[in-house]
Amino acid sequence: MRNERFKLITVESDFGAGKQGAALGPQALIEELRTLQLEQPDIYNYTKLTPKPIHDPENTPHGKNIEVISAFQQKVCDQIVDTLKTGKIPFILSGDHSSANALISGVKDYFANHRIGVIWIDAHADLHSPYTTPSGNIHGMPLAALTGQDHREMAKNEPKEITKKLWNDLKKLGRRNITPKVLPEDIVFIGLRSTEAEEEKIIKKDFIKAYRPDDIKQLGIETVAKQTIQQLNNCDFIYVSFDVDSLDSNISVGTGTPVEDGLTEEQAVYLLKTFINLDNLAGFEITEINPVLDEKNPMHKVIASLLSRIFA
């Protein structure tokens, strides 16, 4: 593992989630890494990004907190561009998964004329828009924004005009206003097992590759990793997003939406160690650690242990 490749960035926001607490995840993980005294990306010299609060999250029920999220995500996007300019790969610890829109938008802003592949290791598809969302939580929408899609043909909501405007801003996020940032065929889901009907229709319609628990058991994690890389062979750069709810809920429940039948720790280590060493890696993210929801086995301790093995 070449630690000097990376620049550590924390994105400490949970405005996109339905439960508060994920904003505390990055610092909890950093403190645990310091305790373990591991050779990680420089945890003593990192960039910290935090949003300003908003007072009325229900003002936009089909895009909760979209006003503060939109403003904050532009700053996050700019930080990713600035990091890539230094020749470093962003290693991001984010609060909730809505920030992935800004993080990948920053990669696309910098590599504007290149094709970006996304490895989405997650129990959830995060393909909703304000028109289809059952919850209004924007952490369920980043891939719709990145692929530039509203999915209005499946609409069950009529968002407010301010939500529509800011949603369009999120789709065009970045200095270059590029949309889409990512093609559906350049997304690979691993560990997917909790979706809504609309998301399943999108996956089928757009031919998005998805490895579900039965696929992983049948193929084995080594084959899943190999096939994922092959699937994205035509991409110039790869972004890896690891939502900790991809892990089985027996390991830890310290995340907003834990789901059973997920990855084992061994499978997660294999995937992350394989993907983090890709020569064309452009960003690596760990997201949705929520210390407030921890019980017997804190998620930040689980992830610190995984990282100690990945960086060994």
C-alpha cells in the first residue's frame, strides 16, 4: 500500500440522512486510527469540511435540507478538484452518502474529458430523485444526480419549485456544469440487497451491473472483484465508495440503515485491498459510520480494524 498516494479529507455532514449522527463518524474513525497508531493516510494533516446548519429541514420534504446540501456540496466538489491538482488521490471519510455526489462531481470536474467508473459497495442503490423518493432523504439520491436523471416517468411526488431548482443544481454540480458525470453502464453495485421498486426498474432499464448476496456466494468475492474491474475496463478512472452498511448487520449496527445478509469482514478486506491499489484510482470513500447508533461493537472500531489490514 502506497500511503503517499492519498490525501485524507473528512466531510462531516449528515444533513442527507434520516438519522443524525453520521457527521460524527469521520472523527470517531480518526480517533480510533490514532489509538491504533497505524500507518494510514496522514491522519494528523487532513482537510475537514463541515456545513453550516439549516433550521427547517421540512421546508423541502422531497429533498430534505437540499438548500444547505447544495451550497455545501459545491465547496466539497472544489476541494476534490484542488486535491487532485496536487497529484494526490482523495481518501474521504464522509458522514452520509449524499456527499458522494460532490465527491464524484469533483473527480469529473478535474478529469472532464475522461470516463469515470464507480464501484458502489452498498446495501442500497441510492438511485432515487425528489420525484421518486419515499423518504426525502438525499443520501438515497446521489447516483441519480450523478447520472443526471429525474426518473419522472416513475414519479410519485411533486417536489416544490425550490427543490426542483436545487436538484438541477446538484445534477450540474461543479465548475464545468457537466451532466451526466457518470454513465449507468459505468456503475457496479456490490452487496446490493435493499432497494425500492423504482430502483429495480432503473437498474434493469439502464443495464447496471449489480452483485447481490446470492451472486457473491455463488461466484466468490475474488471473482466479483475481478469481474467488476473487467466491467469498468473502458473507464479511464475509478472511484470507490464503501458504505459501511454493505457489511452484514451482525458485524455492527452503527450505521443509519443496517441490513442483514451483507459482506463479511474478510470479503470487505479483499474488495477494498484490491480496489484501493488500482492504478487508475481517482477517489476512495468510506461513508455512513454513525457512532450515535452503535451498541456492542462500534462501527468505527470495525472499520479501523479493516483499514489496519488493508494498509498492512
